[in-house]
Amino acid sequence: MISAKIVKFLINLLPSRKLRHKYRDKYFPKTSIIENYGENNKLILFDDSGNETDLKYINNLSVKFLGNNNVIRLYYKLRLGIPTLITCTENNVVSIGKSKFCMFISFSELPLSNNTELHIGENFECGLTVFRLHRESNLKVTIGDDCMFSSNIYIKPSDGHTIIDKNTNKIINYPQSINIGNHCWLGRDAVVLKGGGIPDNSIIGIRSVYTRSSNPKDQTNWNGGIFAGNPAKIIKTNVTWDRNDTQGNP
């Protein structure tokens, strides 16, 4: 039986760089899974047609499976602008669609809580965006297609601490899912809190805090709008936006 060290040595002797990469990938496939302590955990990378590939590695991605039944499904050419660690516990789902844009995603190096889900659609682009999806279970964040987030965006579907009504002794601040629609643009330092339901084709102003109270009462005939403030409120409707600047530059 030839040892791995000898195989690596022989591969390094190959004259062609293409051949060296080919046999390294064959005998020593790279993987983003750095720890797997559970069972039935999957890192699935899919190609341009949506088909699962044999690949298990994305640059700047590290995955830890601390528990069981976790699924991470990502576009195989995902461009992560910073080292990104996804630590799963139990029954976590993370999915990020096909995109040509770069993403700067952070989970604060903390494990996703049990039964937590993050779904991001296609053509997502973001500066540093922090998802606080830990401590409390059953957290869910959904982001639609063609969304663009600026830097220092903070997404948090729970308060992290408990508020109790003294009269009833009941908890009044349970976590609530966050849903961000298609073609939404979040300005720098924007915050989205629990229960936030941002409708399609919306713009969230710089340093705005979008909460459940920011949600439009009637989204049936929604045609795009700008939200700003703390808490964010509608300041203009019937608008849309484009990734290019006013002179057509990307």
C-alpha cells in the first residue's frame, strides 16, 4: 500500500500544472467540512443548472457539524469575500442561490441554533452582513432574488433576551421570522429585526431599523418604496432601483 506522502510526492513530479491539479483533486479532494461530529449532515454544492456536484469545497468557507440532520446547499462558484464559518447544531438549513456577485457574510462564529433556517435567493450581493441566528431555536430568515446589501447590515430575528409582562407573567417577545422580498436594496448600517417583512422592490435607507411595525399593511398592490428612520417608515412609494449609478456605471 503506497502511503499518502509518496502519492503527493509523485504528483508533485508531474510536468504539467493541470495534471498536478487533476490528480490532487482526485486523490486528495479539498473539502470545506472541517469537523463533522454528527450524522446525516450534508454539504451540497450545485452547478449552473442546479444539479448537485461532487465538489465539497468553496474558498473561504469552513463548516462544522456539531449535531445531526443539517443541510447546507450552496452555489459551487459562490464568492465569499471573507472567511466564513457555518457551525450547525441540529436540523439547520442554509441555502444560497446562484450569484455572480461577492458576499461578505458573518455568523459571528457562533453555532446556528436548533431548527434554524437561512434561505438566500439568486444574484445576492452584500458587504459585511451579520446574521444573528443563535441561542433561540426555530429562527428563520428568507431573502429573495436580486437583492443588494451595503456594509454593516445586521439581521436578527430574535431579541436574545426575555421581556415579561408583569401583569400576566407571560413572555411577550418570542422570535419571529424575517422575510426580505425580491429586488431589495439595504443601505449601509441598516438593521432588520424580528417580524420584519420587507416587500419586493424596496429600498431601506442608511442606518434605518426595520421592525415588524415597519411592514406595510397592504402589500397586495405594492409597487416599490423607500423606508427610512428608526423604526423605519415609508417615505416614498412607486419607485424602483438599479445597481448602476446615475451615469450608467456599474
